[in-house]
Amino acid sequence: RKEVEQDPGPFNVPEGATVAFNCTYSNSASQSFFWYRQDCRKEPKLLMSVYSSGNEDGRFTAQLNRASQYISLLIRDSKLSDSATYLCVVNQGSYQLTFGKGTKLSVIP
Amino acid sequence: SAVISQKPSRDICQRGTSLTIQCQVDSQVTMMFWYRQQPGQSLTLIATANQGSEATYESGFVIDKFPISRPNLTFSTLTVSNMSPEDSSIYLCSATTSGRGLYEQYFGPGTRLTVT
């Protein structure tokens, strides 16, 4: 079983749509969770840290369910500029991060 | 957050040669890491760069192939030795800062390596 699994994508959505990405992780000892965004041919950039029961930052909402070992990212009112690959990332008790393979989002005019 | 620079940004190298990638952070950081991202794949951790001591390598990566230095808190190098076409990849440096976002990592822009 892969350590961090994500929806395979790609997701093609119209501007203004709401889109949700899911992620599961295998290590129940995982302590910290993140969503990174990676644009084509660019480095990953931290989008959100995911805290205990979830958190919101503008149009972005992240949720964590420790019992189900599940993380989600919801994007409301999608913009063209949201088009990117979204990486689910899990920290497993040390400074090391484990990355999912990412879900590609294309927001269409 | 930290601002991280890498150089070179890209290189094309011949098989059998070595390339050293430099990573500079604009502030003192707690931890520095080196990752590889192969085409169409996610990031794989190569090693943790430890200041003043040998790096800690992940399974599948060895010091002879990927020697790493970290002489101070803000600078690290990764060398890709005796390169083969399979080493063609993007190599990324990352760093964590102390404080609230203890495990948040920030990435450099990457070095795109092509081995011919």
C-alpha cells in the first residue's frame, strides 16, 4: 500500500466551480499534514498546513479525519490561476515529508 | 518562510561526469533536505543534510553517488557523481524553519539535470 494516495485526476472544471481533492495516508502515527501546490516546471509551494480538525484560508478549506486517515482540500469559486498540481504531503513524526503523486487541476474558462 | 536559491538552474552533462548543485537559504534554518523529482513523478527524498556531519540518506541513495555537504546553517551542496541518463531529473533543495510551522518545508526552484 502506498504511503500517501491521492485522486489520480486530472480534474477539469469550469471557472467558479467547487472542486474537492481527497488523500489517504497509511501511517497512523503521522503527525502533520500539508497541501502543496506545484505549477508546471516549478517547485512545490506550501498552500496550507492542515490542523487537527481542519482549517480554512479564503477559498480553500482543508480537513483532516485521523480515524479514517483521510485528508481533503476543497477549492471554492475556482479561478484560472488555480490550475496546478496539488500535492498531499504527510509528516511522519520526524522532519521528513512523504509526498503523494499529486492531482492535476485544470480550470477552464 | 525562507527564500531558497539553487544553482545551476539547469545543466546538460555527459555520462560519467559529476555535477555539484548549490543551495543557499536567506536565513538560518533548522533542517535542509535534498529531493529528486523524475518526470511525471512526485518528490522522493534523497537525504537530510546535517550541518557539520554526514548526511542521512534514504533507502536507495548512497553517499558515494550523492555526496552532500552542509558547512553552515544556510548553505548545502549535492553532488551527482558518475552520472548516467537515469540521473536525469529535477533536484530540489528544501529547508524548514524553527517556530510555529515546525515541519513546513520551503523549496528552492530546482535544478533540471539532463544526462546524455
